[in-house]
Amino acid sequence: MSIQTAQADITLRHALTGEVLDLSFAKKGGHTDKFKQFMQTGKNPYNSDEEAIKKGESLYMTGCSGCHGHEAEGKLGPGLADDYWTYPRNSTDQGLFELLFGGANGMMGPQYVNFSTDDMLHIMAFIRHIYKGDPKKADWLK
């Protein structure tokens, strides 16, 4: 069992299978203090951090916009800025992280090969920042 899992208050599970995610596959460099905080709470500590959002936007444009669109409007992959979630758990930070890390149906493969866990939190902060849906459906704000 990895240190990340042993010290965690949350358990990350694969979006499709429900199996516990093995964080030992994660790209190196992501075990930051902010990631440790996320693992304790399930809430992304970068969500309101302007610098983190800018970094997340850059990472998103490089690795995600090809399928999800430059404004997360949806192309090959679904839109990410509205309040319709293909996977309802994506309305929480924990659920969105689980999907990014472990992948899902279709072309959405696991992103741990492309991004560190901390990078994923940055991307998530950008996605949350551009959200245009109903705030009542934004469970990460609660």
C-alpha cells in the first residue's frame, strides 16, 4: 500500500469498476502538500487559486482541449463547463479526480501517464473556474 493511500481520509475508486485506484502508477512529482490536502478532504485546494487556475489552463490546452474543446465546450469528448455530467460523481472534486486519474469509457484513458496528480488538480481548478452551469449542481462548492 502506498504512503498516499495509507495516510488518506478518502478512498479513490475507478469511475467504471469501483476498484481502488493504485496511485503508485502516478507520474512522479505530484505528491505535493496540496495533493496531500486533497487526499485528506476530497476537495481541491487549488479551486480558487488564480495562479493554479492559469497553470491548469495551460495544462488543459496541452492535454485536454483536443477532445474537450478550447473552452471545454465538447468535441470528441463531452463538454466540461456545463452542469451535465456524463459521470455524476464529476460534480465532486473527488469524482473528477478519479475519472482523470483512472479514465473512463470511450477514448478517455487514464491520465496518470500524462500528468502528475498535482497537475490533475490544476486542470480541475481550471475546469471549475470556467463552469457555466447551475451553482446548485456544483457539489464541489458545498
